[in-house]
Amino acid sequence: MPNVHPSHSGMPSLYNAEVSSYRGRWTMSVIGPDRAVVAGPNIDLGPADVLTEAHPDDPGRYLIAVEGEVPVLPREAAVQHLEKHGFVVAASARGDARTDEGWTQVATALWTAPCQPTA
């Protein structure tokens, strides 16, 4: 995993990765502090055809109570694309036991993660 850029080390995350499913595909964008898209928009992460049975106590679902079938977050693909575009999920989020390795589900097919630029 790449290191956070020294000027951002120890600071709160100013960037946010958003991964959503639309028309059967997962896409990702990285949003900057001024709400401008800094990576993407809509980086293709592949098909959203794998479903799972959601439970409110699953990692990453502490903000909402999701039940029923939901598309499975392509976390590994998202992390790889974040790194490819010069970002990494914030260590503080990855260490939060409530998240799914830093990712939080905020809607049935929308996940977010705070991220920081890499060195």
C-alpha cells in the first residue's frame, strides 16, 4: 500500500472516494475538498452482478439499516484504482472496526471512503 503524501500525513482526509452501482456497473469517482471530481468521473470497476444478503450489523453498514439483497462492493478493484490514480483509503478509516476496511455503505448501492493523496 502506498504511503500518504507527507503534507497530508496526520491530517483529516480532504478527499472522498465514492463507488456506486448504476445500470449494472460499478463506477468510482474521487471528490476533492471543493466537491470537484479529481479522479474519474465514473471509473469503471466492472459489473455489479454479485449480490449478497445485507444485515445491519455487517461491517460498513453502521450508518444505515440495509436489508435484502444488495450488490457486493468491489473493494479490491476500488482500492487498486484509487492507488493507480494517486490515492489511498485513510488509515484512520481502515482502522475503524465499524467500516469495511475504510468503506461505509450510505445507500443500497453507494459506498464511500475517506482518502488521501499518496507520496
